[in-house]
Amino acid sequence: MLLVDSGDVISDNAPFEEGSADRHLDALNIHSFDDCRNIGSGPIFIIASGPSAKNFPIEQFSHIPMITVNGAISAFLGTVVRPYFYVCSDKKFSTQQPALFNIAMRLSQRTALWQEHVEGEYIQPRGELYFLSKPGKSSLRNYIFRNKDLVRNYSLLSARKNSLGFSKNMSAGFFDARTVAYVALQLCYHLGFNEVYLVGVDLDQQSGRFYEHTNSFVSPCDIQRHLQSRILPSLRFMAKKIISKNFKVYNLSRSSCISSDIIPYKDIATIRAR
């Protein structure tokens, strides 16, 4: 069982709250991503699931908005901090880790999910709900009539390189880099934040996730499979095309698989003194 900061207890098998699982979508607090575009500014944290996030002092930085993803919501248990946004791009996470997913629905001010997450399941986020989508596939037509909010890589020689991109507007969809942290980075841009700090984006499959232990269920992980083919190429694309003096990204993990030439490292003491 997991204890949330409100003193309530949520069991692994408990529904989010009493009621019919067949409720309609119109009962949810659904918003368009247009509603939250450029509502933020300044710094923001992305709290991910790598081991380096385990000892991050969340409450010391409670004055700075935080986006969290998947099971990293457990870092907020026992604190007074409510995530500014919770993002889950794994369609199976809600059934693999129902207790953590339900806690995220309960604590987060806003959630970004697939519509499939709430269809046929009794899931009701307490905050605002936004539905994730992907842009259309890269094509010659998209290249000619390009959407300035979708920064794409175009290659006539490689279909894999064609999949690289970065969305500046989540209403137009997001680019999948096989890690939810990349979705969160695109969301930060969409929201208007211009200084992003990555916490727990270690991308080391062997080290596991900070909230999993010997007796807990361990969700499948494909980071190692996609690290060189999708994840790092996407981050390099972002570093080349998106990161600038107007949108900066820093990594707080010394053990991250992301090299400093892609995303520079910055220590917590420097941020605390800013």
C-alpha cells in the first residue's frame, strides 16, 4: 500500500474513487493544449525515474514548477508539492502500476495522457486533463507545407532520421523519442518555460528506477534498446535546433547517459544560489 501526503491510503487494487467505470468523457475536466500554451515562464524541473532523483530535495525547490512522469510521482509522496504537470506516454502504465498512476491523478494540477487511458477505465484526474497526440508522419507534403511549430528532421535517405523532431506546440502533437522525458521537454517549451532542469533522466536501464525495489512490480524497460537509435539522436536534434539563449536545458545527473556536449551538467548548489 502507498501513503499519500494527505494521509489517505490507496491500495494497489483500489479504484480512484467510487462510481461507475462507464462514465462518459464529458464528466472529465478536459482541456485543449491551446489552453495552457505560454502560461509559464522562467525555470522548471522535470522529475524522472532514474536513481539520481531519489535524493532530490523537492520541497527545497517547491517555489519552482515541476513536471513529473510515470512512476516518478512517488518522489512527491509525503511532500506538500503538487506537480505542475504529470505526463504519461506509456499506454500500459496505468494497468502495470495502478497505485502510482492513481496517486498521480490525485496529486497533479494537470495531467497529459492518452485518451485510451480514460476510456473503459475508471480514471478521473483531479486537475485539468489534456490528451496526447502525435503529428502526422514526415512526408514531402509536410516538408513543403511545413508547420513552424513542428521542427522536423528531413532525410531522403533514412526513415529513422525522418522520425526525429521537436514540437513547440503540443496541440500539433509531440515527437516520440522512446522516453517520456522527451515528451516533457516539448511540454516545457509549449508551456513557455525557458530554463529546464532534468532530474533523474539517467537513461541507464541497468540502474533501474528509484521507486522500484526487490519486492515491487518492475515495469518493462526498453531504454537500452532505443538509447542509440532514438533517444540520444532526438536529444542531439533538440540541442542543435531548439536549445538557445531563449530555451536552455540542464542535466542535474552526473550519472546520466546524456553527454554534456548534448545537455550540459549543472549542480544543485548552483541552482540553489541563483
